[in-house]
Amino acid sequence: MSIVIIDDELRSHWESFIKTNAVDGGLLQSWDWGEFQRTLDNKIFRLGVIDEAGQLQAAASLIKYELPFEYNYLYSPRGPVINVLKIDDLDSLFNEMKKIAREEKSFMLRVDPAWTIGNEKRLFDCGFRKAQYEIQPKCSLVIDITKTPQDLQAGLKSKTRYNIGLAKRAGVKVKISQEVSDIESFWQLTKETAKRDGFSPHPKEHYKKMFELFSPDGTLCLFLAEYDNKIIAANLVSFYGNTCTYLHGASSHLYRQVMAPYLLQWQAILESKRLGYIWYDFGGVNGPSFFNKKWLGISRFKSGFSPQTVAREYVGGFEIVLNPIVYSMYKFAKQIRG
């Protein structure tokens, strides 16, 4: 096995490997996710573990995040991706990641691979420690959509099934859009939702650049709910690998009685099935290894679409601290921001 820097010539091999081996579908380790990060002025490193036959057996896309005062850290979202049947020794890959982090004067190296819970030892053995917070969902609700539409509908909880019917009877219409101009409707609803629920969204330009890059080939779509000639709810959904993933959602408080978010999710499930995807990933929920009181409502909403209540559990975030003083300052700043 050898470690190589992956360049544009190996893009197709990278994409094939990620789609074949990423448990979560692999969007955040896709080639274009790295290109999207470049549009945000983040530096990208792509590392691959190549076997004797020249085949990829592990891959990790690293993003360099710049902070004030010339500090920075390296982060591999949902990486590394590995061929679990072919690779056991990850020391060389992680050593190369640490080497890059030192060369870039990063104060921290962070990973949160889409490895199911029980694989933590792989990371502990390579010098990582458990992170004190999560960036990606520790637990995600994922449903099998290879079933018939009738069986999927039968698997809905009764209240969810009722609310989908209520939205239809009220006249809510759902449109699937790949038009960048529709990001404005999404953004306005996102601002309203963020203010109502007390979170900080990305800047509008973040969503716009992401949609400009990923929407032309259908990797990203907007599901828009229209009622009374207004867009009252919107979901940003990705289609990558074998998985359709609910990334972001927003809705108007004024028309909550027509239950548009329920119909949006149901239409996304049906569209994912129509396109031949295997899994529909609702994103983060509370689970056996993760609990956030603020997530009680959204976890209840998402679980209404699934006959199972146990989420897919990942190992979560792990980190190696290279500059303890700067790391302590970073952690303190995060605590102040809440």
C-alpha cells in the first residue's frame, strides 16, 4: 500500500470509489464537494491509499479552514472512506494527514468518518481522541426505500400519514427545482426559521454557490411547497451514491396548519425511489449514543416517516490536537458563541 495525492486525472476513480464504499452515500467526500469548498476559498487536499494493483482502497478529502489571526485547522468531513474488505492498517494514511497538518501549521486535525459505531478503536489506535462536539450528525435516521410505495406509506406513523393527506387536501403543491433563482425563496424561509428556532444559518452565498455547482446534474434539488400562491416551505435535498439526503429545511410559521413539511418529505422519498436510490437519509436525530434536548421536536417529526426508531449510529468526531494553546482558545470561543 502507498499514499498518493489524488489529482484531476484520477477524478473518475475517486468518484467511483466514494460511491461504492461510503456508508452514507459519500456526498461530503465527493470530488465536487471539494470543488465547492474551493469556491469558499478553502484549500483542499485529497489523499488516497493505493494497493499493489493501483486500486484505491482508502480516500480522504481534507479541508483547511482558516480562522482569525492566521490560525487554521484541517477537517475531513465524513472521511476517510475505506474499503473495509481490503484495508486494515490506516496508520500511513493518518500519518500523512498529520504531516500535512503540521506543514500547514494547523492547530487541530479532525475527522468524523461514516463508520458505524463499534469502529472507534481504528481511530484510538492511530492517536485520535474523541471530540467534545459533533459537526456531522452522530445519529441519522435512514430508511430503506427499495420497498413499494404502498409499503412505504404503510410504514408511516398514523399522524404523519394523516398530515400528508391534510396537506394534499388543503391544496399544497410541491415543485422540484434545479433553478438557482429559487435559492432566494429558500433563503428567505431559512432566515425566518433560524430566527424562530434560534440557530445561525450559513450566509446566502454559501447555499447559492453550492446549488450553482451541484444542481445542473441533479445532485442537489430544491423541493418547494406552494400554498396560497406563496412558497411556504423548502427542503434542500442531495442525490449522490446510493443515498438521497435531506440537508436543510425551512418553513413559514404563518401556514403551519397546512402541514407542508410533511408533504415535502414524502414527495422527496417518492422521487428518490423513482430515481432508483436505495436509502433516504433524514439527517440528524437523537439516538442511543447522542441526545440534544433541542432536537426533540425534529427527531419526533422525522421518526414519523419510519417504522423503526433506531437511527444509524456513527463513531462521531475525533481529533488530534497539534497546538494545545490555540485549541484551548478555539474551544473557549465556541463555548462563548454557544
